[in-house]
Amino acid sequence: MARVIAVFPVDLLEPDRLDDVLIFLAGLPIHPEDRKQ
């Protein structure tokens, strides 16, 4: 997941946009190999 967040512009990581980022990440398909982390 860290590699996904790394590609986001820094401004998307501001508190007011954090909910939007989490919703985006929640919508991504979770692969079995990613669940191990």
C-alpha cells in the first residue's frame, strides 16, 4: 500500500483530502500478496 500512496501528490495527503484518499484506496482490489504486509 505504501507504494500506492507514494505516487499521490503531496497535496492529496493533507487532512482535508485524507478521507478521499482512503476511499480511493478502499476501492482498489486487494491482492493476496498485499494482505501479507
